[in-house]
Amino acid sequence: MRYMVLCALATIGSCILGESQSLPQPLTDQFQKESVVIERSETTIRMHADGTGERMLHAILRIQSQGAVQQFGLLSFSYASAK
């Protein structure tokens, strides 16, 4: 019981102290005039022992214009047919 009271007081105290500190000012966005900003891009390629493989692309994009919406509105994927 005593442990729960101490935890509650510590949480309340940290919340009060957290509100009294000034928040850092946001940095000006140096990419605000760009139509697309690539925030993160990762490519992983795996090759298997039987000669097959796979490529995975993980990207996080910030789309900031109507032209970029039209460009990225239709995604196309390539594949190899097994025939």
C-alpha cells in the first residue's frame, strides 16, 4: 500500500514539474516548399539457397502537394510470372 502511494505521488510530481518547464520551440521546416519529403527509406534484399529472392522496400513519405498526390496515388509492383 505504501509503495502505491509513493508511486502515485511521484507520478503527480513529475506531471506538475513537466508542465512548468517551457517546451522547446519547433524548428522551421526547411522542406516546406518540397512536394514530397522522404522521411525514411529502407531496402532489404534476401536471397535464398534455391536461387529465389525477395526485395522489400519500406518508405515513409510526407506528401505536401496535389502533384505528389497524383504521382503517388497509383502504386505499381513488378513480379515475375511462373509460366
